[in-house]
Amino acid sequence: MEISAGRYRADISAFGGGPRSLEYDGRPLLVDFPRGEYPPLNAGTMLAPWPNRVADGVFSHDGAVHRLEITEPGRSNAIHGFIADRAWDFVEAGDDHVTLAIDVDPQPGWQWPMRFTVRWSVDADAGLRADVTAENLDETACPFGFGFHPYLSAAGADVADCILSVDVEANLPLEPARNLPAGPLIPADAVVPGLSDGIATSGLWLDHCFNAPAADARARLIGPDGHGVELWADDHFRWFQIFTADPARREGFPRVGRAVAVEPMTCPPDALRSGRDLIRIDAGETIELAMGLRAATTSTS
């Protein structure tokens, strides 16, 4: 589903409810994939009602224990919720916007029916924006977290030639075997020095979780010609998982090889168990979230 405004053009995929591609002046701001294909490595998908991982798929809520299906069997985790790998329903569209929706029925480990709606829109000045609504259709309150999984592109530049900056101040250590929290927050510079100011991505591999200090955190990937992309998310999002797809680690992005995903999240990994920054949606209530992408240059830093 193509939408456009000014020099922006986006193609929104029904699979996972997110953008298949985004271009500015014909140059990519996202690493794309062929139309009609399932998003590789969750590219551009929505992650809910929790992002990231739940250890052993087990969590408690309001005194009851819930057991989710294990969807990352190699690590014995439940990962990325229920809506990233499903086709969303078309609701309505215009030249510069499209609205999609999807229902989540009660299932093992998750008793709460929910409805998700996303309105993707493009603006000639502001770029691509997503307005997301999550509604709890149950008669009891539900826990909730949300994430977005884009792979950034600096106008098509090789990621090895780019500079990545993300507004973070702390790192949440993850144990490598299962990518689950393994200790208290530590300074981000102790793990990736200079990430907030900008670091070269050549040879860089990450699958790390970071905490943003305040509202309006942003991430930027800038190419050698000074052009690139900026990702923003509203003040619900205080966490970023940064992941490098890399064929050297048997997980390359198809047809591209290395690519960097910057995933804004409302909560960290294993939040259904820890409760950290977990959102509570009361019966019949909704929550609204917003995030987006736009073209950036070194002169707009």
C-alpha cells in the first residue's frame, strides 16, 4: 500500500503492519524487502503486546501465573508478541495515509482480547508517522508493552560507511545465551563509547539494550555524503534494542548482508516478568503511541 507526500514515498506492508520501504528523493531510508514477501528478520514490524523476550514464556499478573507459547525455542523465550508475524486488515486509505488494524484473540498464556490500529501517514516536511492505538477488549486489566523493528538506511549507503547515534545514557546488560537482563543499568559509554554523539558502524556488532534519559529520544544513521535517516518515538518509548544483522553471525539481512535495526520499545526485555516500565491498560481502555522516520543530514544534527 503506497502512500506519498512531497519527496517522501512509503510502502506499508500488511505483514506485521509496518513499512516495507521508505524513500526520500528516491533514496531509501529503510532497508527494504520485496513486495509480497514476509518481512525478513522482523523488518518494519510492530511488536506487541510485548516487545523483545519473556524468559521461559512465564509471567505473573494480578496474582495469576501465565504461560506463553515458546516462540524462540533455541533460547526458551517467548518473543515479540502476537502481531509481528500476522497479516493486518485494511481499514481505509488516502494518497498520504493508510490505516490497518488487527485483533488478538485470547490464547495460551494471554487471556486478554485486544485490538490494534495503526495509521501510517506521510507529510512533505515531517516524513513518515505512525499513530498506534492499543485497546484492551477484556473485562480485566492487561499488561502491555510495544516495540517497532525498523532497519535503518542512510540513503542507500553501505552500513559500514555510516555513523550511528542514539540518544541513550545507560545500557541494560544482557546475558548472551538467552539475551535476557543480567544486571543493573550501567553507563552506555562503558559498553559502546560515544553512541549518543555518533560512532562508526564499520565492524560494529550489537544486540544490546539501552535506556534513554528523557522524552523525545532519537536515533540517526548518517552516510558518508551527510545524508541519512532519523527515527523518533514519543515519550512512552524509553528503551532501544540495537541489533546488527550480520552474515558473519549467520543472521544476515537477505540481499543486503549487514544492516542495523534500532528498535524503540516502551519497556526492556523480560518486562512481563520484571514489571519494569510495563504499561497497564484497564478493561475497555486504550493507549495511544506515536513514532516516525524522516530524512536527516549532518546539518540538521
